[in-house]
Amino acid sequence: MTVNQYMRTVARGTVLFQEKDPGHEMFIVLKGSVELSTLSNKRKMILTNIPQGGFFGEMSLLVGDRRGYTAIASDNSVLLIINRDNFDEIAATNPQLIFRIMQGLAGRIRGLSACLREAGITEHSPWGHGSDKGSDQTAEKQTDKTEPSPGATDTATEPSAAAASPAFRDENLDTDKAVSRDNPAVSEQYTFNKKVKCPVCSNTFEALAIRDSRLKQVDRTDELRVIYEDIEPLKYNVWICPECLYAMRRNEFEKLSPIQKKKLANLTEQRKLRFTPNFKNVNTAGFAINAYLIAIDCCDGFIKSEGMDERVAGMWLNIAWLYDDLDEPDKALEARKNALEKFKAAYMSGHRSESQDQKIEYLVGRLAFGLGNLKEAREYWFRANSRRNGIALLKDMARDGLDKLKEVEQE
């Protein structure tokens, strides 16, 4: 057989496949172009347009993943379809074609990594668990390229809001709700035990980690919370050392300076007095909330550094989402108030890219709107919408927010 026998001519508007469809082939655009899109908040979002010479669908060919987007021919097009049955033949007769695909994949990975760093969509990102969906590696093999935070003070600090506020003490969690666990089969599919060495006390323990490569996004909320199929990764995002109760998000857990290690070691007994996490409930929302609270307490012991307020703000927002899941609206509201305060502090200090500033602007607007501060919501949403080089999705969402404000004011 020749390559021509694997070609397919399609008319403009032809749907090649839908998001979440099963698939085992990739496509090379020999002529024309193909639009890739996804649904976000039930709205179509165009991801990219694959031009002549480009390709798509390679992950379905390589690992059999369900489609992560919808593909529609945006012009009359000619496509080369490569599947597992004809791959060897095409590779043997057209090795230069396979080399081009490998070059393209390498370029995409480099480009995606750069975009993620620019957009701040890493585990430092304040609105999610931090899965890097652009990576083909499993969580067991992932490495963290983030730099450790600058140093900390050597003097004791006042108890943090996490420790001092009765609303957030672990004994006030609704026990029946808080200990609801994921289905064991689901947990086994998406998590694994990882040996971790605590950088503060050198204790070695096992922590539950997420297999990020298996996560499947199904939705995104107005607060930019990513919803995944079957599991909530937020429950596993923070690790706690059972010996000294040092806690931090997993990609930042080992990234401590010598001064920070000393500071946290000196505050160990204070943490043990403030927090009593139940390590029998490690895969529950209640345990996760306590883990975030201890991590915030640890962060509050550091000297103010670039990105610290944004990091803490993100953890408060994660706590609010977990309280939403537990149907604890009052506690979720308090957590959102703390998140808003920290996001505004982050916005007023530090140096970020335009897209990072835009995301904080959008989130401040969204949180302010939810808390009834319409003037502040309008101010920040207007800024997010006015960013000339901002992220298109955030501009659209900020514009939608401004429309909601008009509706509220007209009522």
C-alpha cells in the first residue's frame, strides 16, 4: 500500500471527532486547516488552528487517550491518517515524515513548557492542584524546576489566621462529611505511595501522590477551579511530615533554604500544639483542609518574599473549594475572604508577567463579586478585560463578569 491510500479528503465544517471520544489515530494536515476547540463553562473555546503541514491527535495514537478536544475542518482539507496498523508501513516508506513528527512533538513540548511558565500554570498556580497536563511523564517521574523561596526570619511570629481562627481548627470539621473517602479502586488508579524525606527533621515517610498523567479534565468553574473525572486532586496536593508537622504543597515540599529549615524546626512544638491531623484519614477532604492550614502556618513563618502572598492566597482558595465539597458555606466564605485579602496583597507587591497579573485581577474581581463588593469587582474585572496581551479566556470571563454586574445593578 502507498501513503495515498491513507489520505482522507474532508469538506469544511466536517467534525473529525468530539472531545472525550475514544481514538487510536493521529492526523497530518496535507492541505487546508483544522480547528481544535474545547468546552469551558459550557462555552466553546478555540485552542488552536492546525495549518497545512501540522498534525494533531498524537496522544491517542501513542497511548490510546480519549480525545482532549474537538477537531473540525476549518477549510476543505486533505488529511493523512496514521494508526497503529499502518504506522510501521508509513515509517518504513517515509522515515522523513516520522522525523518531522518527532521534531514537531519536541517543539510542542518546549513551547508548552514555556507557555505554562509564562502563564503561571504550575503547582504555584493559585487555582488548582497544579497538574502539568502538557507533560507525557507520570507523576512518579516528574521533576520540579521551581526555585526555593528566599530566606526566612529567625524570630518567632504570631499565630497565623489558620491557627488562631476557631472556624478553621480541625476539631470543628464535620466529622461525618470530612472523612468521606474516595472509592478505593479510584484511589488506586490515580494515586501511589511515594517515599519522602522531610527537609526539616529528616524523617522519611510515605505520602500519597497523584498520577497527574491520568487526570481527565471535565469542567472549569468561574473561580478557575479545574474539575476532574472521578477524583479531586486537591485532597492529595499537600504533604505533611507526621514527625514535625511541616506541611507544604508537594512540588514545593523539599524546596527550603537553610534558614527556612531552621525556622520551621524551631516552631515544631508550636505546630503540634495548634494542629492535630488524623493520619488515618489521609485521603479525605477534612485531612486535606488541615494540611493546607498547616502549610499556610508554615508559610506565615517565612519572611515576605516574591510570590508568597499569591501562594498563600491560592491555598486559601483551595480550602474554600474543599469546604464547598463538604457543604460548609460559612467556612468556605471565610476562606474566600482570606484568599481575597492575600490576592490583593500579592497584586500590590512583586513583579509578574502580564498574564499572571491578569489572572489575579480576574480572581480578585470574582471573589469580590461573590462577597458583595461590586465596586471592587468592577475595578479588577475591567483591568483583566482591558489587557491587550492578556489571556483571551480570562478576558472573556472578565467581560462576562462585567455583564453580570450590570444585570445586578439593574435589578
